[in-house]
Amino acid sequence: MVRATVSGSFHRHLAKIGEAVGALRDSGIKVLSPSDPRVVDCEDEFLYVASDRVRSVRLVQDRHLDAVGASDFLLLVCPDGYVGSSAALEVGFAVAHDVPVISETAPADLTLRQYVQVVSSLGLWLRETPPIPRHAPVSFLLDPSAATELAHAALDRMAYAVSGASRGNPRGLVASLRADANEVSRVVNLRTRLS
């Protein structure tokens, strides 16, 4: 299944963001974030939507960035060309992770325009140039259950290896332990300090 994330200014374009989420779903695209773009709370200028499970600006933004990284494309909603600083961060994150950025309107900012593919119609683009699923790894902030299962499986393999039950090649054992340790680290990597 093709996965997407939607970015844009919640203050200026929330209705259009909601329409975009609906249009993507109607096209069979799984929207990783925001899955429910109805504003339910705020902290200073930061708006929380219904799909934000926690009330921490940093964790919500980290989760959204994880969604961008796990997406097959980022849809930038900027009907008047305005891209706020958070959406600009998300575009930069997408570019850094080789996630294509699509928009029906060119950003007003000249630099951002260099990284955004402007399409005449999202529906037409999806039909004519369907995105290729990237199969990005599972993130703890996106899918805690699946991430926990992956981490547990890796930890079980590590415990089996170091318990002496595995009598294989020592170099292979070290490589396997490193790979599993990296998998656990990647799955539970949170860019924030939870305090």
C-alpha cells in the first residue's frame, strides 16, 4: 500500500489539508499523518489535531517527521504559496530522506520551489505516475505495537546468541549481535528525551 504524509500550515490551510487527507484516502493511499486533522487543542501557536495522541510539541513533531520518513511521498498543501516554518522543516526532512515532495501549488519561496514537484492535479498525478512504495522501516512513534514486536524479536535472538545456545561462527555471532542491536536501537530511537 502506498503511504503519504500531508504538510501545510494548520493556521492558514487546515480545511485544505483535511480535503487533501480525504482525497488521498479516497485514492487508496494510507495517510500516516495527520490521520485526523481536526484541531482539538493548542499550546501557544501549536495546534494539536485529533490524531495527536500526546500533548507534547516535540513528540508530535517527531512523530510527524517519522511519518514523512516512512512515506512514499509528502503532499505539501500551500494553495496560496505560503509555507510556514514547520512545513518547511518537513519538506527539508523529506528531501534529506529521499521522499518526493508533491504539491498542486508552487511554494512562494524560491528555494523551496526547487524541491517540490508541482502537479496540475493530485488525482491525475496519482493515476498517471503512481508513487512506488519505499518500504520504510517501522517507527515506534508511528506503530508502537509493530515496533515493539520487532524489538522483542531482535532481543530474543540476542539472548539466544549470548546464552551459549548458538554454537556458530564467532564472527557471524558478533555480526548478528550488532545487526540485532542496531535494529533495536533504530526501532526505539526517539529524537527526544522523555522526561
